[in-house]
Amino acid sequence: MNFTLEQIAHLIGGKLEGSKDTKVNTISSIEDAEEGSITFLANPKYEPLVYTTRASAVIVDEKLILNKKIDTALIRAVDPYAAFTSLLEAYDQLLSFNKAGIDEPSFIHKTATYGTDIYVGAFAYIGSNVKIGDQVKIYPNAYIGDDVIIGNRTIIHPGVKIYAKSIIGSHCTLQAGVIIGSDGFGYAPLEDGSYKKIPQLGNVVLEDHVDVGANTVIDCATFDTTLIKKGVKLDNLIQIGHNTTIGENTVIAAQTGIAGSVKIGENCRIGGQVGIAGHLKIADKTQIQAQSGVSKNTKVSQTIYGTPAIDFNNYLRSYTIYKKLPNVMKQIEKLEEKLLNL
Amino acid sequence: MNFTLEQIAHLIGGKLEGSKDTKVNTISSIEDAEEGSITFLANPKYEPLVYTTRASAVIVDEKLILNKKIDTALIRAVDPYAAFTSLLEAYDQLLSFNKAGIDEPSFIHKTATYGTDIYVGAFAYIGSNVKIGDQVKIYPNAYIGDDVIIGNRTIIHPGVKIYAKSIIGSHCTLQAGVIIGSDGFGYAPLEDGSYKKIPQLGNVVLEDHVDVGANTVIDCATFDTTLIKKGVKLDNLIQIGHNTTIGENTVIAAQTGIAGSVKIGENCRIGGQVGIAGHLKIADKTQIQAQSGVSKNTKVSQTIYGTPAIDFNNYLRSYTIYKKLPNVMKQIEKLEEKLLNL
Amino acid sequence: MNFTLEQIAHLIGGKLEGSKDTKVNTISSIEDAEEGSITFLANPKYEPLVYTTRASAVIVDEKLILNKKIDTALIRAVDPYAAFTSLLEAYDQLLSFNKAGIDEPSFIHKTATYGTDIYVGAFAYIGSNVKIGDQVKIYPNAYIGDDVIIGNRTIIHPGVKIYAKSIIGSHCTLQAGVIIGSDGFGYAPLEDGSYKKIPQLGNVVLEDHVDVGANTVIDCATFDTTLIKKGVKLDNLIQIGHNTTIGENTVIAAQTGIAGSVKIGENCRIGGQVGIAGHLKIADKTQIQAQSGVSKNTKVSQTIYGTPAIDFNNYLRSYTIYKKLPNVMKQIEKLEEKLLNL
């Protein structure tokens, strides 16, 4: 990024106060900004920072009245936060779409097909019968197994591994190290105490606008499909078991583990390090607090907490007493003493 | 997969009712089946589904009596579930063994040796003095460090990283992203508050029939060996610390973490997101409930739960009361009041 | 490793009793040692093992008086543990620095620069404008994005992925599968229940002497920097959220998750599977017990435990009573009965 303030004021529809030729090359928070960066001031309570920041320019409210001399340029906007966000997005687009073409060496099977304007990084592997849409980016060292389908404008970061037969929608983003379609954890116990693997022959489907965080793993179904519906957002290092379904626009924080054959509804919000046992039904709009261990079905819009998870407020009320259990014991002992002395 | 029903009936030793030339190309559950798929009906309680399924064929009990007209072909078998499983296995074999030969470019050090019928995918790296058995499959972007030994019929999925000197048995499966032999977490504190790394010079040994799930990490020993014994099954995103030993046929669910120098016995069943502290001894046939935090040795066949983990039934009985602690407090207050009023 | 006992005695400054030409090729613990290995005896209580070990040589205290005949050579040293550690380090140096040169095929962008004595493994990718210091080792299948800077003597193990603009200090070690700079988990909810991604445009900075464990993920900042300060040691499968700062010489065990915008102080010790909520301040020298869920700021040198985490001793005292809650209930019922019968 290397833009003049005039260009940026034009982009975000703001009014510039300062030199139009000043250049900025990075985006910062107002506290940490250095010369050459642009930042924003949305909350009036942080106004003092505008007089001390080292940023070269600050996006501010169009109505801001200055009380002191300032050293930085200003760009005045109706909604400074929205203006800043549109700047972030423009910059992001620019970065995302600066990769194009097919690096050498890469491996693209002769039966694979792809659309226009794709990027394939060095050492990426694309198997037989793979179908790739337009403007897809596949970064270096990614692996796309046989018969995989990938929709338009999806981004596959470095080192992602997609097993054969997976289907990835459009506008998805898979961060580095994601594994899609690994074998589900299914074993039949034998009489001698050993286990026999149950073949895992299904696949994984990600619908459109699904984001998957770094090193997250989604297992394939035993047969049929492990299904991640439209708009689901998964953070890093999550485990999704075989044959599980996650409903539209559900978001899940890092390191949560979901066992096999779970049905999760729409618009749920699931915290980090949660565990959900196999075959449960999690209703729409369920909220699960971080580190909870879920062992029962939930009701629509329920908030739960604890291991095993119970109603959130119930858990907190009990925990308040848990913290003073030694005192509770003293109360009981005092009662016993009093009764004895009656 | 693309077989006629005649071929399948022959394979599973069943009796076909329907057109012998009908072809099926996938395996499904009876609810989700579409035309072109084969499924099974094992539990008589689901009999109604056989009249409504869209599957092209259903494997059923040889004694099934139909009460309505059906649209699907039937294959009658003595044990429909066993017949279906043998079909899954045949299909799995077919899929697993459709990869062969050595892709270009790959890197095989001139001192590495290998057996017959191996597969090495593109961008796989095989270091010096590596010894690979017969019918081993090494998928693209896998890394096999110097002096590693891999037994017969083992499958190394894409992007697996095996550090130098590791030994992998026969009939093992390592899912994508597995790390074998990374440095153990060993540091000596220095007087200035900083830490000095203790060199990690041992290795990891996986005996035969060990399966390791996607993105699971097994650290090498400080010296000697981190040992995973015959028939152990590990799920995804598990952490195994340095110098730990896991006994035969123990199974561990996803995201469990085992610290260093732990000795785990045979035939244990360990749930997901469990933590086990360093230097403990987990006895044979121990069962550990999901999310437990284990801080003490266990007894043979004990079942434990909680953080810190205690006897399973003890934990549940206490939790039953925990959930109603606010009411318990009211009981105590009522007692205090009554005593005062005496 | 293949040294004579004379060479080793010389290296560690010890006095050899045994054949100077005996060769050893590995390092073991005294219990597990086989012929050809060297081990040590530091704790006098294990003296009996020196008479039964199968090691070819044992490093012992210079004052050790033997009570029986031994079959192994001895190397007497002032401090046998320190002597053994210096042997480990010498061996480790030897192993680490036996890789050199640039394997083919690898991908080094023409604008990338690097110092002397570096190693670049096969299928490693080095993007545009990358700057690599002296004696850096980049193992096979690693990915170094555009504009990344890597300091001297840093080791990048196989399959590490470093996103564009990250800065890695000197003397760092990144184990296999580490992800540096993946997008932070930031979404703005829209009125229709779906989420819009907030562009993640910052970077990650690792200062000098930082170690990162296998498959650990550090997200980039939304803007500004996710900062891991000098001497921090991170174990495997850890999640570090966007805009978080970790202070000098803090150590964190495996599978811990730290949300976004957390400020962690210096010299903290954080156990495994801990969760820390967003925007918290963790004071210097805080100790957090394994599996705790931290939802409040901490005080200097505080030790905490539980979910939500409270003072360590408080948690344990409450847990002691938790375990006998069924008996506590009986006490209360007895009190009620007595009162009724008064």
C-alpha cells in the first residue's frame, strides 16, 4: 500500500485537511501509529489521542471540533469507523488479488479443469477430475485430492489438504493447515480387545461463504456427507467429527471439538474449547459458553455453561456458592454445635 | 465405484431381487440415499424406510416379508449389516489401492530404499537412509526425515511430517497434517528468568496397526523413545508429550493432551479434550470421561471424571447437588432461622 | 553419532575408566540403555543400576565408590548431570547443523535475499522481498510468504507456514506445522444473521529466542501486530488470537487457547488446555493451572485454577468439599430432622 491522502479521501468520500500529496503505507491503531500510517478516531472519549498520535493522517468525525494544535492530517467523514472499514476492505482486496497465474513447479492432473483468473502456487497438487471455479486462489503446498469441486472466488491458503470427493462452495476461505475430509474416528471393537477400522467412504461439503481457521480438521462422513452450511465461520484448531451437520451462520471459536453425527442448528454461537458429545441436537440460536462440555440436546436460544453443561445462569449461581463452600461448611458445623448445646 | 447389482450380490453372497444390470455408484444411509446408491436395512424398526427410500438397491435380511410395493431392488443376506460392512471394506480397498508409482517431481534421497508397489506423491520428500516397506503409500507434500523406517502397507496421507529417526510399523495410517517426532517441551530455567532448551535427541516408535488422526502431534523423547504400542487408535488434534508410552489397543478421542513421561496401560478408553499431567501411570482398562483433568495415577478398570478427575459416579453425585446449591443455601438459612426462633 | 569413549571423555572433561577405543552411537537413560549407548548416573539412589545397565559407558560422579564388579566403562566427572547435558548439546549442534545448501526443486523468488550458510529444503517456498539471515535452516515443504523477515540461526521445520509480512527474530525454532500470521477471527454481524469478515491486515512479530511447538497457530493482528516477546516458549497445538501480546520469558503448555487482544505479562507460567478470554490483562509472573478458564485480569504472581478461574487454594479447598457434597447433604438432612423432633 502506498497512497496519497488525496487518493484515500476520494476513496472513502471524506474531506481532507492537510497536504494532499502526503503518502501513507500502512494502517494502524491510533495509539501505536508511526509516521507513514493512517488511523481513525471513532469514539469521542479518545479525542486526546488525536493531539499526540504519530500517524500521518487520522479519519475523524466530520463535526469534530479541535481544542489544540495538531501535527497530523485529518480526513473528515460522516461515519469515521465505517469509512475506516471501507478503507480496510479496499486494501484487503488489493492484497488478496495480487496473486495470479500458475507457479512452476506445480502438479495439475490433466483431467482437472479450472476457470479464469486462478492462482496456483508452487508445489500445489491438484488431482484427477478436480473442478475449480473462477478467480480461485490456491497457495503453495496445498493439496486438492481427486474429484474435488471448488466454487468461484474461494481462497485456499498454503498447506491446506482437501481429501478426494470433498465439495467446497464459492467465496470460502480456508486458512493454512486446514484438513478437509480426513477419515472419521470409527472402529468396531473385536473380541481380543483390538479394534477394526470402519471404512470412511463419505465426504465433506462446505456450502458458500464458509470460513475455516488454521489447522482446523473436518472429518468425512462414514458414508453420506459431513455438511457445513452457508455462512458458517470456524476459528482455528477446531475438530468436526464425521456425519455432523452445522447450520447456517453458526460461528464457533477456537479449539472446540464436535463429535460425530451431531446436528447443530442455525445462528448458534459456540465459544472456544467447548466439547459436544456424539449424536446430539443443538437447537437454533443456542449459545454455548467457552470450555463447556455438552452432553444433552438444547432448546432454541438457550445459553448453557459447565461440564456437563447446564443453564448458564444456573451454573453461575451454583459457582458463586461453590467458591465459598468452605464457609458453608462452617455454617453447617455451627448449626450442629448449636443443636447439640440446646 | 460403478458396479452392477449382480456383481454386488455375488460379492456379499446375497440373493438379488431386481434387475441384475442396474448400476450403483455410491453408498448411502437409507434416509439420504439418492438414485444410483446402495444402502442397507439392519434394524426391523426402520422397515418403513424401505418403501420410501430413493436408493437403487437395499441390502435386507433374507427373511424380510414385504407389506407394501417397493420401488427399489433388494439384495437378501443372512446378516445385512455384516454384508454391508464387507461391501464397504471392498470399496475402501479399491479406493486405497488405486494410487501407485512415483509422481514427479518428488525427492527421494539416493540412499533411501523401498519395497514393491509403493506410491510416492508429488512434492513428497524422503530423506537419507530412509527404509520403506512394500505397498506403502506416501501422499503428496509428505515429509519423511532421515533414517526413518516405515513398515509394509502403511498409509501416509498428504502433508504428514515425520522427523528423523522415527520408526513407523506396518499397517499404520497417518491422516493428513500429523507430526511425528517434533521436539519435546523441555526447558531448564536460568537465574535471569529466561529458559534454556534441553536438547531432544530421542525418537518416536509407532508399532503395527497404529492409526493417528489429522493434525495430531507426537513429540520425540528427550532421549530413548516415545512409544505408541500395537493397535493404538488416536483421533485428531491430540498432543502426546515426550517419553510417554501408550499401551496396546488404547483408544483416545480428539483434542486430548498427554504430558511428558506418562505411562498409559492397555485397552484404556480416553475421551476427547482430556488432559493428563506428566509422569502419571494410567492403569490398564482405565476409562476417562471427556474434558477430565487427570492429576493422579488410576486403578485397573477405574472410570474417572472431572477436573481434577475423581471417581465417575462420585463426580456425578456431587454434580447433581452442585446444580441445586442455591436451594441448599436456602435450606441452611431456613435452619439458622428456625434455630434462632427456638 | 559415532564417537570413541576417549573423544567423549575429552569433550566433557571427564576421566575414562575403560577401553578408550570403545564406540558409542546413541544416548539413553540408564534403565533402557543397550550396548553402544552412553548414559549417566547423577542421583546416588540409583547406584544399583550402574551394575546392571547394558550401556557401553556411564558418566558418574568422580567420587563414586564401586561396591560390585561392573560390565560398563565409566567416565568420572565433577558434575555428571552437567557433563551429560553438555554432551547432549554437542550432539544436538551436530545434528542441527548437518543440513546445508539449497535442495532442488525449491522456489526462491528473485527478490528474496539471504545470508551465509543457509539450508533450504526441497519444495520450500520463499516469496518476494523475503529477507533471511545467516545460518537459517528452512526444511522441506515450508512456506515463507512475501515480505517476511527471518533473523540469524533460526530453524523453520518442515511444513511451517509463515504468512506475508511476519517478522521472525534470531535463534527462534518453529516446529513442524506451525502457522504464523493466519487471519484473526473477526466478523461483524449483519441484520440478516449472517457475518461479514473484518479484513485482517496486521502482522505477527516473534522476537529473538522464541520457540513455537508443532501445529501451533498465531493469528495476525487486525491491524498493528500480534507480538510474542523475547524468550517466550510455546508448546504444541496452541492458539494465539489476533492483537495479543505475550511478555518476555512466558511459557505456555500444549493446547492452550488465548483469545484476541489479550496482554500477557513477563515470566508467566500457563498450563495446558487453558482458555483466556479476549481483552484481559494477565499480570507478570501469573501462574495458571491446566484446563483453567480465565475470565478476569490477574494480579502479579497470582496462581489461579478452575472455570471460571479463581485463586488456586480457594479452588482446591472448595473442590475438597465438592467431592463430599452427598455427605454434606446428609448432614443438612439430619439437622432438619433433629430440629423437627425438638
